[in-house]
Amino acid sequence: MNSLEQIDLREAFKMYSISNTPLFLMKRLKTDSATLGISRNLSGDKILAALQELVASEPRDAVDYVRPYVYLVALSQLPDIKYLQSAGDLKGNEKWDWFRYIQRVLIATYSPSVSEFIDTQKVLGFSTVQSSASEFSNIQLAEATPWK
Amino acid sequence: MALVLGMTAELKLETRCQNQIQNEINRAAPLPGEEILVDDLIRKHKNAIHRTRSSRKYNCHGLVFASRRTWIWDPAEVSKILRDDEYIKIPPSDVLAGDIALYFHEGDAQHAGIVVEVFEKPFTTKILGKWGFMQEVVHLAHDVPPEYGINIEYYRIKS
């Protein structure tokens, strides 16, 4: 995943389209695979820069209307809150109705977290695992919070 | 005399206790791509009646609590309305047409609708609601986008 532009946000846009409240959208984006992919694969600087560029310009297509919210939620999944806090200062964010509200809620509920994949095959030293079982060989320790 | 209206505005909208209900009407035109999603929902919910196309002027809470005039976007405002307008929670056995259905998630009302029909065996209801900025729909209580969940509570306003 090299470019934010290439990430498929159609599911996120579907969530946006049926959202009656920003809280609903925010909660759904927290578990959206595209959002999680962005926060896991891209740096805070890169996401924030993309967000800055986005809010400073006009939406080019329908998906651009949900893109800022996706980036915001992705920033909230980083281990450092400073990126999420900086998003509130971006010029033009007022064009997105729910931007400031979602940012404030994300800051208020922020919990520093890290995600880690452990390859149990390697850890346990298994060498003759059947291929049919390989899909179960990765245990995801999602949202592990070492500070708690 | 022509009246020039801004794209977004907050209407004067109060509870029975005269507390302002935070709201926003958005007069923006539909987004490109919205119509495809409307049709997609029609395909996925074949047994429902899809009354309208998309609209940003009001949401489900605006339909239920503000006569389709505006968008009530904060679940806290819904709680305020329930309190100030003296809504009473109704057990399923007592639900009547005209009561309202609220879909809760983690304590927040994320979706709302007006009961238009009640079925007894098995119990279910038919509800008039609106799905985000998509269409107005008359649907069975559980025939909604799965993201709304099925934690439904019924309320009746005190007359």
C-alpha cells in the first residue's frame, strides 16, 4: 500500500451514506479494513499531509466526502496523539460538517494502541503444518494496549 | 420576494421544555454516486417500500422529531428530546402504530423510525425511517442495513 489515493474507500462511503450521526460513522470507520490498513501501513506525517491537502481543496468525487473522516480515524489509531490533535488546526476542515465533532470525540476517547501480528508457525517452530490450516496460523493481537 | 438561503443552517427547533435542539439543514445537491447507492439499497431490501430518493435535508431523527425539516445529528439531542418531551419506553407487547422505534448502539440512538404497523405472532413492527442521507423506507424492524443492529426500543410520547 503505497498511495492513499489507491485505497478503496467505497465501503467507507457506503457507511457514510447511511450514517444518521457522526458517532455512527466514527464507530464504523474504527473497524473498517481500509481505515485499519491506512493506520497500520502509513506514517502519521504522511496521513496528516494527505489530510491537509484534502481539506484545503474541493472534493473531486463522492468518496472524497468520506475520505477526511477515514484519515481522521486512522490518525486516532496511531500510537501518538499529536497527529490527531494537529488535524484540528488544518485550514478548510470546516467544510466537512462532522470533522471537528469527530476529531473532538476521537481525542476525548483516545487510547494509545499498537497492533502486532505473531506468526505462530515460526514462534512455535512448526515446520510441517498442512496448507489447509495455514489461514489459522496468524494470531492477531489487535488493539493490545501495553499502557493498561 | 426571492429568499436567498444558505447551503446549511440551523432551524429554531425546541423541545416541549423550550430547550433548543441542535440541528442542521443541508441544502446541498445530491453527491455524484448517491443514486447508485440508493438503487443498491433497493436491491438489498426488496420487501421494503422505498418512498424517496436521497436527501441531505433531514435524517431519521429529523423525520421522527422534526417533521422532515432538518438533520438532528447528535444522539445526545435525541436523549434530550426523550426527556423533555416525556417519552415513555413501551414494552413490545404494548407497541402501537405511531410509537417510535430507536435503534441503540453502545447507549446512543443511531437510528430512528415511526411504527406504522404491529405484527403479533411473531412480534415485529413495520417502521417508516430514513437511512442516513439515503432514502426514506418503510421496512420491517429488522430489515435494515446490518450496521444499525437490532437493539430496538420503542417509545411513546406522553399526551
